[in-house]
Amino acid sequence: MKQVSKNVDGRNSRWQRHRAKRRIELITAARDAVATHGAGISMEEIATACGTSKSVFYRYFKDKSGVQAAVGEYFVTRMRTRMVAAAHEADSFAATVYALVKEYLKSVDASADVYRFVVTAPADGDSAIEQFLDSVCQLLMDQHIRHRGEQAMPTALLQCWAASTVGMVRGAGEAWLALPDGDDKPDRTVMGRLITDWAVQGLRPGTYTEFSAEDDPSRTTPQESQ
């Protein structure tokens, strides 16, 4: 009987590994299909592009919302990893904000349709995107404390600042992503520096600074870069 139990457990373990591997394969295939065909792609089109059927996807993800959530988790996990690494390499708080903004814009610009596919999923308070935003808020708070030490804001105010900053960066980034290409659309580098300036120095439309490619706001914020 013990041998039978071990055999059964072994089969279960192999099946679970197979399902986990197959799930990742479907997630990456769906991501590639969205990147190729656009954020408005249907589940029928995703399945066809992946060389399988909707029933196979629904066996793993239940419905389209489940696919969006899974692709979202895959997408933001990798973006978060790059952002954490960039933040820890920065040598000032302003440079940290710039590094985070730069990584965010780089990710959404490189995979614009995948990002749109993920953020248009039905609202869920515990979604991958919401968890990601919460983790970035915490990262900002930790980095503020690391760089400012005893001069750091009180925790309650810091929480408000981090939430407002993340919201502003997301809003500005998505608005920039939606702009039609043209001479008046800032490139990604300039937009990243503008958003950093807004986040670190404050929103001051009346004193707008036009950045050149050589400008770096992380070097022009003496109070926060100490």
C-alpha cells in the first residue's frame, strides 16, 4: 500500500508540474498574440494565434478575464523586478524616482498593447495591477527613508505622497502612451525626465521646463538628492 501511495503521489506531482509548465506556455503565447494583433484581440483570435482552442485556455484560466489577469501578473512581475534593481542602484532619492519612472515607461512603451490588454481587465481590488501599484508605493517609501534618513516624512504623510506619486506617474504615462506620434509628443527619455521633475519637485505647469536630451532632473533637485 505504501508503494502504491508513492506512485500515486509521483503521478500527481508530475501532473502538477506539467500543468504549471503548460500554463506558462499559454500565458507567454497569449502575450505574444496580443503584442502582434493588438489589445482588442478576442479569445478566439488568441487561441487561433496560439495554435489551440478556447476550451484549452478556459481549462487553465476560466475566461478572458482570467487570461488578462495571468498575463498581467506575468508582465508586472518582470517589470517590478527591473524596477527594484534600478532603485537599488540609484545613488539619490531623485535618481531613484527617475529610475523607476524610466523603467515603467520603457516597459509600457515596448509592450503597449500587452499593457492595454492587462489594464482593461474587469476591475478587481486584488488584481495583479493593483498589487503591483501597492508594491511600487512601498518601494518608494522604503527608498525615501533610505535616502532621507532622519529627515524622512512621517509615515502617514509618506504613504499619501507615495500613493499620489504612483497615481500621477501611471496617469501621465498612460496619457503619454495614448498621444498620437507627432513633433509635439515628447520622446520616452524626455517624458521620463519631465515626470520625475513633477514627482520630485512638484506639479508646476506655470513654470514648465523644456528638457533637452542632456538634462537630468535627478541632478537638479538639491533638497531631495541629499
